[in-house]
Amino acid sequence: MKIDRLIGILSILLQKDKTTAPELAERFEVSRRTINRDIEDLCKAGIPIRTVQGTGGGISIMDGTGWTGQS
């Protein structure tokens, strides 16, 4: 179910500094496009997610927001 995947993605983002769409797609056995839509849905829900494209990029929760325990 989508809600299970969204909670799973959020859990991973809270545990790791960053991850990538391909890693999430493999983990949840869905396409990268589905992961991108899920990330967009999490953003719409008010979760402060940051995405950086290219080498060294990835998906993370923004620092200083209180979500990661970092200030």
C-alpha cells in the first residue's frame, strides 16, 4: 500500500543522512517515478525534504527543522 511505502520512506530518511531514488525504488520494488511522486506527496504533507540531483546528490530531510534531531 502507498501509505506503508510513505511511512517506510520517511523512516529511512529519519535514520540516514541521505538516500537516493534508485535505492528507495529497489527497496520498495517500485519505479523511480513512483518514488519521485511519493517524495512530492511527503513534501505536500509538510515534511521538509531536500533533493539534490547529480553526483553526490540524494534525498534527505532538511537540517535545522527539528525533524532530524539536528539543529
